[in-house]
Amino acid sequence: MNHLLTCTTEELALMVSVAGHPSIAKGIAQEALGNKSEIEWQAIMETTANQLIMKRLWDQDRDFKGESPLTMEIIQFIEKYVGSKRMIRCSNAPQHSALMLHHYEDDDWLFHLIDRDIVHEFAIISSSEMKEIIKEYYGISFEQYGGKQTFSLTDEAFDMLSDPKKVNKVLKNSMFTLQEKNSFELFIEDLKTFDWTLFNISNFSIVTLEDELYLENILFFLPSKRGIWIAEYTEDPKTPVHIYLADNKEWEEILGGIGDLAAYQVQAQ
């Protein structure tokens, strides 16, 4: 990984604004800081400029002359960052972080790790590194694979699983076999561990600079002490959501497929 930059949300927002994208900068800041008045925003940006001066990312002399205070390298980085047409987002709510992989140029992708909506770390990776990067980011491990575990749900039932009060309703309305019921109960045990929230890896194409995103596909999954639960959509007209327990080999194949698809989509642009 070729490290580019580590900065705070405020620093990133200011650099994006100075580079000529104030509406995107406002969105970045509001995501972490919430809505601020113009006076509050101005005070935050003045303090942030001082931080960038200390990091030698802000040239006061050029600023005084009315020129861009950012280096040409930073401006080029910002332009590629905001101008990316493809993004893969990896959520990790328990760790209060997110990993964004933005297409940068050619076979290069921009690694963008966001920690607690405070710190942003940027680096350059290739599509061939994507599998190991995502695998390391989640760090999923388990002692022993739990064997074949599988069940299927309706769309409505799948949506209900985020509410623990509706679990019994899902169980009552689902026509499970005894084995499927056992698998469902194991899944619910793991879902409870993660506060009723699934992890997901989303693949987006970006339509405009204002962050108009088009979700092309999404993978829902859940770590377990027995393996990795995978939720996939099928063509079944009644119970299209198929949930099953994957082992390490299949998990690596899934992650490898994400990298392969990303490389293909970029080539097809």
C-alpha cells in the first residue's frame, strides 16, 4: 500500500472546498459534525487551516497572494478523489469505521479508511490487493466451521430481522424444516451479538460529483464463531433471501470475486 495522506474530517472538508468543490466539502463535514451555521463553519475552517499549516499542507504565502494554498499534488489527489466514478463501501458498525475503495486511475484504487467519522487515512492500492485488504479490514476468524447451515426468507421477513421484537413473528410465519429452524436460531444468536445489524459490502457507480450514487450490488454478511453467514438474493418467488454459513475458503472466493468484478467494471467503462 502506498500511503498518501492522513487527515481529520475537518481537514479533508477544507481541502476539498479550497480545491473547488464546496458542496461536496459541506457534505463531508455535515456527515461527522452535523449542521452548522455559517459563522460556526467559518470558525471551524479557520482553526483547521492552522492545522494544515502545521502539517505543511497549507502554504500561507500563496494564500496571502490569493492563490491556492494547497500543493499541486494535493489538488490532483482531491480531483481524483471527488471525480471517482466507482466506489466499494465496506461497513463495520461495531468498530465505528468504514472502508471506502474509490477507483483512482487505471488499475489503481484509493484506499479510504474512515475511523469514527474523525480520521481519514488514504493510500493507493491495486485491484489485485483488494481481496487481502478487505479480508484484513474485517479480520474474521473462527475456531471451527459449523457445517451446513441454511434457510430462506421473504423480503419482508429479512427486513424484520433488524428488530428483535419481530424475530418470533418471522419464525412463526416461515415454513422451516427442523434443520432450517436450527440454522435460523444459530443465525439469530449471532445477529444478537452484533446488535441486530448485518455487515455489508456495497458496489456503487457514481453518477455526478455531488455524490449521486447508483447501487449496483450489495453483499450482506455476519461473522460467527462457526463461520460467516452470507445473505444472497435468489430467483425464488416466495423466499428470495437465502442465508447460509460459509467457511474460510468460500469467504476468500467471495472477496476475490469482489476484486475481480471491480477490475472488470473499470475496464468496461
